[in-house]
Amino acid sequence: QVQLVESGGGLVQPGGSLRLSCKASTAGFVIADMGWYRQAPGKQRELVAVITRGGGATYADSVKGRFAISRDNAKNMVYLQMNSLKSEDTAVYYCKAEQWPSLVASWGQGTQVTVSS
């Protein structure tokens, strides 16, 4: 079982930046895709960005040009650099990782991001 721990959330003013980190404890598993999802109050969890093991990234339209996902395979880490934050980015952000080759998914506990003046 892969365990994930997120960090880096907090309170930031509109237009500000935050960097989220997620550490995967793999117990010998190989990690395939890693990604970030978010869930705002009263809304469904949605994809923010996903990155393949080879570094290919996909973003939600709402964050394109503002957010950047990256990973360090040697450290089993995935990052989300969030710039030009807006109030609508306020949510709990979750890290997700898929094992290879089973594609069994693991989730982190979530980290709160609040964008407010």
C-alpha cells in the first residue's frame, strides 16, 4: 500500500502563490501517474493536474497557465506550484498516486488551501 502525505497548504491572498508537496511511501511499489485533486465545500472532487512517470502533464482548464505540476521520481515526490491564486481555488487539495502495473490508487489526507484577503 502506498501512503501519501501532503504539505504546503495555508492561507494566501488573491494573486499570491503556494507550493504543495506530496511524499509517497511506496513500500517497494512503483508509482505510475501522480496527481493533484481538489474539493471545495459542497462540490465534487475534481482533477487539478496529473503527471506521468515520464513527466507528461495534464491540467484542468481552470488552472492552465497558473499552476505547474512536477515530480521527483527518485524521491517519490510530486509538487504543485500554484501562482496567481484566486478565491475560487479555495479547497482541500489531495494528492493521488497509482501503483504500477495494477493502477491501484492511493490518496493523501488532504491539505487546506484558502485564498482570501
